[in-house]
Amino acid sequence: MKDTRHRVLVTGAVAFSAALSVVIGLRLSGYGVPLSLLLACGLSCVATFSSLLFRLISAMSTTTHRCTRPGCDFRVSLAHTDAAENRRWQEIAAHHPHRSA
């Protein structure tokens, strides 16, 4: 189920990026921009928008566990894990060996 949801989100992100790039290309073509520049601009827009949306999708599916000790910066980030694995890393983050300065 999670894998299917992830594929749908990624496909939607690429489709949205392509549509947005086409709209930008159409608006630029009204100013007489040459086809080669329209293609370069469109492809760079697809890459940029897709990268942004992929990062947002990744952030939505990532869980971060931090140490509970004040001042400790130990943390673990997990993506696409089940409940048991998530719980195991939560306990590891809470009880990791603290290093004193």
C-alpha cells in the first residue's frame, strides 16, 4: 500500500512539473523566444520542480527520532519502515551511549 502511494505521488509530481513547465513555455513563446531556448527552459523547469516535489514527498514519509537528553544532537531519520523497526530505532535514539565532553 505504501509503495503504491509513493509511486502515485512521484508520478503526480512529474506530471505536475511537466504541466507547469509547459505553461511557462507557452507564456515565453508569446515573447518570440526561440524553440531551443524554450526547450532548455522547459527541461530545466521540469528538473527543478520535480526535485522540489521529490524532496517534499521524501520529507512527508520520513520519521526522525532524537535523543531525549538536553543538548544531545544524536538523531536517526527513517523512511518507509514498519512499526516494529520504527519503535526499535526510537528506543535506540532514547538510550544511545551519551558522550561527555
